Amino acid sequence: MAKFRVCPDSGFYFDKSAEQLIKVNAVAGVVCLLIAGIMALGVVLTRWQTIHLLPADTFYTALTAHGINALIFWIIFFEMAVLYFASSTLLRCRLAGPRWAWLGFALMVIGAVINNIAVFSGKSSVMMTSYVPMQAQPHFYLGLILFAVGALICCFVFLGTLVIAKEEKTYEGSIPLVTFGALTACIIAVFTIASGAIILVPTFLWSIGYINSIDAEMYRVIWWAMGHSSQQINVAAHISIWYLIIGILFGARPMSEKVSRSAFLLYILFLQLASAHHILVDPGMSAEWKIFNTSYAMYLAVLASLIHGLTVPGAMEVAQRNKGLTKGLFEWLRKAPWDNPVFSGFFISLVVFGFLGGITGVVMGTEQINLIIHNTIYVPAHFHATVVIGTTSTFMALTYLLIPVLFRRGLFLPKLAMWQPYLFGGGMVLLILFMLGAGTLGVSRRHWDMGFTGALLSFEYPGTAYMMMAIGAIGGVLGVIGGAAYIVVTVGSLLFGEKLEKSAGILESFGVKPLAAEVYNVERPERLAMAKKLPVEQHGSSGFEAPGTFALAMLLLVCFVIYYFINWDYLSSVWPMS
Amino acid sequence: MTSFQPPAERIWWNTPVGKDEILWIGIALVWCLIMFFMMPYWHVYGKQNLSSEAYQTTPAKFQARVDAMVEKYKTGEEKGIPIVTPPAGSDVYLLGRLWQWYPILELEKDKSYRLHLSSLDWNHGFSLQPVNINLQVVPGYEMVMNITPDQSGDYAIVCNEFCGIGHHTMLGKIIVKE
């Protein structure tokens, strides 16, 4: 029989096996993040032309390892922890098939290790994308396949847990919004992993000689159905966590369940078309195909993100205003707990994801504008705004919450934790802005030497490009230091953090009341009740409740419109082609 | 009463929606539609569009067509790479291979050419600098487009798709004459 414990600080019920799985997945993720961070340092110090640290072969190995460990292993391990949390913990339900979940975890670990062995041997420096016909060692692909199979099993454990929760009526009504968002992430993950299997299994067979050749263009189209869609898992996951964080910190409820959930539905329906973003300047695709796919069918998934961009801070604003922070447009924001890394990490993530990640993503995904951006360093600048600040910062913020709640430890070096989101976020913003600039000047991504040493012919980028790469690299170094601070706090907390025997009062200031002591003494948690209905005049159809957020949203839109048309103008200046 | 509780109505579709949300969704939807229609608009009125003309090819076939052009229109040589001056309006060929763009093309300003691009081995990235036009060059496919250089000068072709250890040495050249 399942045993639960109640967290005395948060009131969450943890099923024992779910709790262990959340812990091991989170820890495995952090280990991968550590590898990725060390590699990141090598990459930025090499692209900083004055330092130019690594030789070419090591640089490409480091870049491959950085990409795979950061973008695939760290994020997906952590997402599995999030899935278990959003199903078992939030729904107060035992985990479906814990043994399957452990099998999934084991496969993911084995896959990650095998793939890393292939990469660090130096003979599989094919970048994360591993475009054929450039070939990696067979175990490079095998590692990824095992990892994906493991993740797929975990997705089904999540789905199974939802079924059990419904069957055993552990909650009233419909699943909470956060779980709904996690379900979105899971559905997208299943689609993603299926696409990955379709292309990586044949590629693996090709690498061991059973298949003659893989069509290079077909590989790109299907690989990106995995590669880009897997970023949409992250979006759905980190937006769910945003809702979770504002719920825990501010007691916020969604402005409207209908709007927020519909936005997640739009993700399920349209986000997967994104493979096209990488194929816009490839041979042979028709304009109709490109336009329909790159815009997610008339930008309906972008619409969904714009909606979350309003409803997440909006829900927080409503909750804050209800607490009496009603002065002016922004008192609710000014008086937010800026020294709490859970909040600051989340809010930095929200702002940078929207303003930098979102806007640049749509601009470079515009069919014709992609001509002036494809494969320049603008592209990594964009996705560092989305997955490093968007996803990774959010996961870091959640970690600071999980350390007391899940691991029952006090934070190690809380002052360092307080500064960490600013250091990490600030460094990465610097990196992003200046890489965007360098990309606009044509600097190439995945390139060892922008000075072209040893080339037969010659070309020189303008001095500004060198300067921008240098400032961007300084930002990158700061980001790595911020990332190291996260690892120090996290690992330090687990090793040396004060053991929280009973309530530590960590969350009391946010209105969460301490409950029972920490023992697995609950056979069956109390049924999770539905939210109480609010009177309409206090919430919903009559109100214009979040004027501050609305103003911020309009600011985002103005930046968006201006920047969008600046890029059309830039495009109109290049050589005519048809 | 929070985001991680079940909604107050089991059928969440029936929950009320605030005015600010409706207004924002409206504005955002209009913006999304504008962005969507900008792309077809540019196909009609803009000057920078890619054609979808492309053919499957093989390295040998494409190499033969490049060689034929080089033989016919070669006008010089730079560091062992032939400089080719094909007539305006003609088909010009450029191939990417480890780690070279071949040959050097000499074009006339404001004249149009049908540019054929392909790779003989791995993926390469055609990145024309400092104009900043970027195209993916995929082995097995021949991509065709009309280009009209509208500024004169020497232009570099940087390879911006990772293609192995010599990637950074892969530079090509297009010369545009008045």
C-alpha cells in the first residue's frame, strides 16, 4: 500500500516512490547541467576571439557535449521529475507502476552515459543535430535512443497516474491547471519521441552498416520534428511551473481557467509544426508549406504564448491586489519578494522568455526573414533566451522550492541563492543581446574561428562583430558563474543544508500553514477539493483586474511590432532573389 | 483557490473570462494575422523570396555541370581556384565540398542569374557576407534561385553549417562587377 507523507511547509502529499523518483531525476538532471556548464565555459572562451581557448577539435567536442547535455539530458531529466510532481504529488495519488518508472530512469541514465562516452571520445563531434551524412559512432545514436525510450516509459507512468487518480477519485472535478499544463507537455513529448524514433533508429542502423544511406533532407525535416518539438515540451513544462510558482508564492489562481487551458490546447494542436523553422532556406520546400508550418498555422501557438504572457503575471497581479497592493499600476510588482530566488528566477524567466526569446523566435521564423538569420549566431542567441533563461531559470527557481519541500533541507548559502537568478539571468541577457547583434552582422554559429585562419581566401568581419562576440562571451562567463552558484547551492543544500525535522516556516510568510510532522503515515490523503467559486464581481467577466500586466503586455507588443518591421526593412536591403 | 487546485467548475470551459483577457486575445490575434499575411504579401510585393525550385541530383552529376561551366567561361584563377565569368542571365553553378566553395563566380551588377547550389559531401551553409544571405546546402539536392546582385564588390561565402574540422577554412568568393 502506498504511503504518503505530508510536507509540513507546503501541505503537499508525497507518495514515497514518487518522491524518490522526483529526487533522483532532479539530481541526474543537475549532474548533466554541471557537465553542460563546464563545456559552456570552453565554448564561450573559444568564441571570444582574443582568448580563443580550445583547439578546433576540442571546441567542436565541447560544443556537441554542451548542446546535448544542456538541451536534452538536463532538461528532460528535470521534466520527468516535474511530471511525477504534477501527477502524483499535486493530485495526491500513488504513482502508477513505480517499477516501470525506475526502469525508465535506468534507461535514461544508461543512454545519457553511453552518448556522453561517444561524444567525449572525440569521435562523435557531430553537434547535437548530427545531420547526416556526417556520421557519429553507433553508440552516439544508441545512447539517444535508449534515453528516449526511457523518457517515453516515464511519460506513460505519468499518464497512468492520471488514470489512477481519476479512478480512485483522489481529487474533485477536473485536474488542476498545473497538471493540465504538464499533460500538455507529456502529449507533446510522446509526439516528439515518436519523431525521434522514426529518424534516429534508421540512422543508428545506417551507422552500423545495415542501411546504405539516409536522405539528408528527409533527416533534417524529421529530426527537427523531434528537435524543435522537444523545445515545446519545455515551453509547456516551464509555463506550468510558472503557474505553480505563482500559486505557491501568492496563492494566485488563474485569471480564467478557460483562457489558460485553451492556450495549452493551442499548444497541443499547433506547436508541433515547428520543424519548418529549420527548413526555411532548404532546397525544395514550397512557399505554402513553409508559411503554414513556420507560422504554426496562422501563429496560433504564438497566440497561446502571448496569452500565457498576460495570464501568468496577470494572475499574480490579481492575487497581490487582493492582498491590498493596489497603488498605481505596479505596486503589486514592486513589492514582490525580489530577494526570494523562487520568485526572481521565475520572473526573470518570464520577462526574458517573452521579450527576447519570443520576439526573436517569431522574427527569425518568418519565412523570408530567415534568409538573413539562418545559421548565424543569432539562432543560439534566440534559443538561449528560450531554453536557458526560459526553461533553465524556471527549473532553477523550482529547485529552490523543492529543496525544503522535497528534500527537507534548508538552503545552503542563502545569500548566494538570493543573488544567483540575477547573476545567471544578467549574464545570459548580456550574452543573448550581443550574440543577436553579432548574428545580425553575419557571424556564423558553430564556428571555431571567425578569423578564418588557414583559409585559402580571406574575409574579415567588421570590428564591431568581434567586440560583440567578446561582450557576449563575458556575459557567457557570468552566466557560467551563475550556473555554478546554482550547483553550489543545490549540492551544498543536499550535503550540508540544515535538516528540517519539522516545519521550518519557510513558506508561512506566503500564507501556507504548517501541517503534520514528516513521516509516511498517511494511507490515503484527503481528497483534493475543488477551488471555491468566487463571486463574479470579485473575479471574472466583469473585471479589468490586471491593468499593470496589461500595460506590460502592450509594451511587449509595441517592441514586437517595431522589431518585426525593422527586420523586414533589413531584409529589403539585401540582394533581390526569387 | 490556486493554480494547483481543481477549478471551481468541473467543466472549465464555463468559467468566466475577464475583459482584459478578451481584449488582449483580440489584439494578439490581430497581430498574429498581420504577421501571417506579411509572408504571402512579401511573395507578391517583396524582392527577396526563395523559389521552391530544386532537383534531386548526385555529386557526380552536379560536379559535371560545374566543370562544364568552368571550362566554358573560365577567365582567370585565384590561388588555384578558377574564376568564372558566365554571361548575364545564364545558369551559374556553385558547389560546396570539404572545405571549399567552387568556383569563384564573377557576376555583373544588376543582372540576374540562375544560381544552382549543391553539396558534394555533407551539409554546408552558404552565407554570403557582408550582405548576409544564408542558405542551407544539402547533399543530393540542387537548389535553384534567381539572384540579382545590386551592389558591386568582392563578397565572401562563409560556410555556416558545421562540416568538420576544416569548417572554418571554408571560404568562397563572388565578385560583382559594375
